[in-house]
Amino acid sequence: MVYGVYEDEATAADMPITIKILVAGGFGAGKTTLVGSVSEIRPLRTEETLSDRSEQVDSLYGVEQKSTTTVAMDFGRITIRGDLVVYLFGTPGQRRFWFMWDDLACGALGAVVMADERRLADCFPSVDYFEDNGIPFIVAVNCFDGTQRHSLESITQALNLAARVPVIACDARSRDSCRNVLVTLAEHAIARHRDPPAPRVHLVS
Amino acid sequence: MTAVQPSGGEWFDQDAGPVVRPYALTGGLTRPSGQRFDLLDMVRAVRQAAEHLPYLTPEQAELLQRCRMPVPLADLAADLDLPVGVIRILVSDLRERGLVTIHRASPPGFTDLKILQEVVDGLRRL
């Protein structure tokens, strides 16, 4: 993405500092719930009723109870101090919204990939995207009914994650649990900065 | 969350979508001029902006009033309940008229560990 030089740069020192965190993952994995659990403002909900047409696009297996889907983004704000603010963006999980991702990912501190154990494959695209773009991310396994079906190690294996990518269990409805998710991500981003991963080598045969 | 099921396939009130189409709010403009603004770029009204309020559309006037202090683009979209695309166009138009300045978001995530540590500590206190 190319930026021009914006005017008034001389006074940029008194601008608030903003931190962008993305919350990604499959359809119905709990992105909206997580943003709502920790944010000061109500997420910007632009939800659409699932029509018959949408059901042909989005598999409803395991989330039959859900009658609406997020079509834009969930937006939350956490004020750390007056001039230091964390913004959360819940990014649409469905493939047809991928065009929005580059815009959202620009300058992000990192990302939380929400995973639903019943539909683990749904978070493959998000994991691939953040790996390919070198954006620090963690995987938060949302345990909807308080029960965890698989060990975190087996999920790490199933997602083929690098060993240092944190995988944690969470309950997106719990503020404490979501706070823990964000702290884990921020600490992971710091660790990545101190010890950057080797650049990925793409083998060409 | 349960959706309201319209009877007979008709939609009423908010379910019917916006009464005013987005392009009507932007004076027919469909894309912003100049470079693309990031969601967290800061918008700030210039000091003389208040004099121009009577000559602006209600949406632009409200935008100007909300950014007397620097406000990120995404906050403006959420506050005015307008699509980000519409806000980008309105802000870009105001900028061309010299009524707002845009300050590029400079995410310190990759350079300023002190700030990052402050974020971690702040999140812990939530």
C-alpha cells in the first residue's frame, strides 16, 4: 500500500497513539462475542440475516442456531490511557470478504485467530494469511460450552503451526478470558519483535 | 440474536435498509480523491473550519464538529453510523477544501517496545 505524505506532519507529536489488533477466524467462531466482551464501545454490528442464498455459500454445520452473520466488521475501542488507544477489528471470516483484509491488516500489531474446535478447518485461511504476511498472531480456541474436546497440542499440530505460535483456550463470553487472549497476543508480538522469525523461504521446483 | 421475519416478503423501517443511498450523501462521488486513508488515520478539523459549517451537508458538518480533536477515521464511521467508504469520500472532500488535515497512523507496534509494554500492562488492568 502506498501512502503519500500527509500535511501537518510537524504537529504529529501530539496525536494519540493507536494500536490495531485484528480478530479473525471462521464464521460463527466467536469474533463478535470477543470484541464485545472487552471493548469500551459496542461493536459496530452490520449483520445480515442468513438467507437461503447465503446458506449455499456458508456452511452452517455446527452453528445451526445462528441466524445472522457479520458482513462488515466488529469495532471496539480500549483506552489504555488518554492518548494510547487499542482498536479491535473483527474481520469477516468468509472468503468473499478477503478483499477487505489487506486494508485491515495494514500496520496491525497482531491478530487473534478464533477457532471453533468443531470446525477447525475454518481458520486455515486466517492462519495462512497472517503467516504469509508476517503478522504476529495467536490462536484462541473458543470453548463454547466450557468443555475442551482436543488438547492444545493436537490443535497446534492440526493447524500445522510453528512451535512458538501460542494456542490458548478461551471463553469469548468472559471478559477475563478475552483479556488474557489480548495480553497473550501483545506479549507474543513483543517476543517476535525481540527475536524475529527467519524469513519464510518459498521453494521453487 | 433472532432476525425479524417480514410477513409477505415486505421489509419495514430499518429492515428495509437505508432510505438515503450512500452516493446521495457523497454528492454522487463514488471514490475518494488522493491516496487511500487507513482506518486509523487521524482526522482533525482546521481552526477556521467552523466558519464553513453553514455551507456543508449535515453529514460533513457533523464530521467537522466531531473532529475538533483528532479522531480516527474508523471512529467517525462508527459514530456517524455510515459505511467506511462514505466517510473516506466525505473526509477526502473536506480535505480538498482545506477544512481538515489527515495524520497518518504510525503504528508503533514494530518499533517502540516501551509503548508495547504499556499496552500489555494496560490490558492486564482491564
